[in-house]
Amino acid sequence: MTDDILELEKRVFILSKTYSMLNYVFAHWHDVPKIDIDKIFREFLSRAIEINNRIEFTFLMMEFFANFNNSHSLYIDMYFYDIRGKNQPFNFRPLDEKWVIINSYTLDLSLGDVIKKIDDEDFTDFFSRNKKYLAGPNERTQKYRFAQPLFVPLFPLRYTLTLNNDETIEIDRTKIPENKPTTLETEGKKINDNVAYIRIPSFDDPKFQERALSFLEEFFAVECLIIDVRGNGGGSTPSDLVKKLMNLPYRFWSESTPMSIGLFQYYNYYLRRQLELDPESKEEDSFLKRCQEFTLFDKSHLLWPADCHDPSDSCYTGKIAILTDGFTTSAAEDFVVPFKDNKRAVIIGEKTKGSTGQPFMYNFDESIRIFVGAKRAYFPDGSAFEGIGIQPDVLVKPTVADIKNKKDVVLEEALRFCDT
């Protein structure tokens, strides 16, 4: 058996286990209210039986998960990344129906360059062709997912980019540019005597929060603090950092998780089956009454409210601005929620991605695992932000010209806030 082959038994087990976990722990049926999971499973099972190539099976599983519109539910096979490549010599973002370079590790690409084509295909068409692998409740979410490193393997290993000025750039993803940074770090600096800036690129390692707390201690006397979580893809909720910044009572999020009651699941199945066999029965008062009685328990959730926390005696008391964008997601949104709720900080920038929650993780082996979103989070008042995003208090979106001229209009707005 070679590495590029997955045996039939394993393919069937992976897909069946995923189907089972979706039925049991998936918390995001709200975003796919009319989906027929049994029908989808049977369709993909038939396809999985015919596919033994490991790469093709990964694409199939990505497509399967995309049906459920949840960014925290996905299939990962590290072999897929080993073969299809993990690296891209640039970063890009969607902006006003364009695809714009925002970081470049090659001399041939500049900030603000607009991507027109990949090989001979319009880049938007290339995105549209790959949308079926990108889970998300709307196209905005899918576009931001497409621009994340997790989906670099959707790109060919070697291709030609055509820019809006018709300049062509040859890209070879098998060659890692020597100047490409290999690690992310929390950064901090004093902008002037009254204002300090901390950029936190991730929360996927405790070191990011620890470094931010260290900078906070260093900048404790400033009148205004700017915290930048643009591009922060999350990790673990930075509760210690939140605590240190709060001088008001605060709450994190309300949350819910699926609660399955076997008997009522049967009742719901029975009623649906009766309706299939006798469509006219839906007009009967007795049938409608039974539907109302039992549908409460169809994909029901256990919901608990957000706890209220008192501020610390040793917290930072100055003004705070938090910078966000469409890449701000998961634990980074967990960070933003309490500040949005109690208005301790002003949120400046763009709407966040709108995907958090705790995925249930299952490992099939050292390389293959699945994640199924098992928690749905809400604002403390119960209103939704998953699938929507957290709206900034001050909306500021860069233009292509801003990016090209390295003009950070979001930071500029935060500095104006600090000066008031």
C-alpha cells in the first residue's frame, strides 16, 4: 500500500464517523436549516467508494464539510499539505470585488497589486470554481477563507499570475523565498508619550498573550492603548489579557451546544415519515399539534448565559481602541466580544469574520483528523454574531490605493480616537 492510497475501509470509516459526529455534536444547524444530511451522506459515500486516491479523497471531504457552512468544521490530512504545498509567496485579501496583494515575499509583487488571472483563468472564476471546498455561511466568509494559508493547496504548485496592468508573474510554490518570515510575534511600541500600540497576530500559542501582557505592563501609564487583532486567526481565548484591560464589569459570550433526546428524535422522525406517506395529514389539527409539541426537540440546544466578571483592582484604566478586519476570527473574536458588549473599547476597522466556538476534534491517525463545531457562541444578550461578524463601532476600510501607498487608514483613525 502506497502513501497516496487510502484503503476502502478507512475511507468509509472516515466519512461515516464524520456523519455520525455531525448528527451528534454539530451546533450550527441554524446556518443550514433545510439540509438533508442523510441524502448528502449517501451521495458522498457513493463517491468515496469509487475514490482511492488520498488527495482526491481530501478534496471530497473538504467538499462534504462545505455543505454545512461552518468555518470551524473541517477535514485535515497533513499528507495533502505535504503533496500540494503549504507555502505561498504572498498574502492577498478580497477588497471591493478585487483580489489585492497585502504582503509579498517576492520582488516581483508589490503591495496593492491587483490579481487579474491565474494561468489563463480569471481569478474570480478560479475562486468560484473552488467555492465548493470553502465552508462558510456567505460568500464574504468564503472569500476570506480562500485567502487564508489553510487553503493554499487549492492553488497549483506552479502557476502564472496576471496583474491588472497585464504584467505576468511566475510563481513556484516549491521554492520558499529566503526572506519569508517563519514565525509570528506579538509586537509593541510607544507611538508617543500618550499612546502605545500592540499587535497580536495570533492566539494559537500562550506566548502571544504572554507577550501582550508584558507590553501592557510596559505601557501601563499611557493614556490610550491601541490593540491590533487584524489578521488574527484565533487559538485559545486570551481571558487573562481581557481581565487586565477591563475596568468595567464584563461578560464574554452566551453559548449553546446540541442536546439530543432519543425519544423525541424518534417522534420527529415518525412525524416527518407520516407526512411523507400522507401529505394531506399536515392539514389535520391533531398532526399540527403533535408537530408543535415535538419539534422543540429537533436539533435542540442547551443554552447558558454569559457570566458577569468584576474588574480587577490592577487593571489598565486608559482608553482602548481595538482594530479588526475580515481575518479576525475565532479566539480573536472571543477577545473582541466583551469590549463590544460593555463598550470598554471602541472597535475600529472592518467587520470580523464571524466564526468561533469549540470544535470537537477526532484523530483517525497522526495525519488525518476532523473538526466539528460543537458550540455556538452569541453576544451576551443572545444576539448572533457567528455567520455574521462583529460590526466595528467605526467602520474604516482601506482602498487599493491605501494598500499600495502603505497607508494604514485604520490605525490613523485609532490615533484620532486617542487624541480626542
